[in-house]
Amino acid sequence: AVAGFAESDLTIQVENDSLVVSGEREDTRAYAHRGISSRKFSRSFRLAEHVVVNSAELTNGILVINVEKIIPEEKKP
């Protein structure tokens, strides 16, 4: 869940068999109370061997990342 973040605020990268999702919002307005945090974040997920990231979609504050395991022909039984 990345509520409060727009697609332009998010970065999704695949680095060394890891999926890295990070986000940063620039909001200079002053608030008395803010229900949703807007601080920057970074989260890393280790990808299994032969897994590729196909797509990512942000809908109503929920980030969905589609991955697929593609096994080479020489590794199939």
C-alpha cells in the first residue's frame, strides 16, 4: 500500500536479483495533522532465480507488481 503517493513519486528498479521500490513526495505545505505519512521510503524484495518483473500498476493507493518465473528450456524436466 502506497496511499498518498502518485506514480511520478514512485521508483521501481530491478538491481542484482532484487526488486527495489522507493518513493518520495515533495510537499511543502504545513499541516496541523496529516493522516497519511509522506516521508520517503525504500523497500527491497529478493527475487528468485529466473524471475522477471513484467509490469507495475498503481490503483487507488495499491501498487501491484506482476512477476513471472521463466525457466530456460535446458532447466525444464
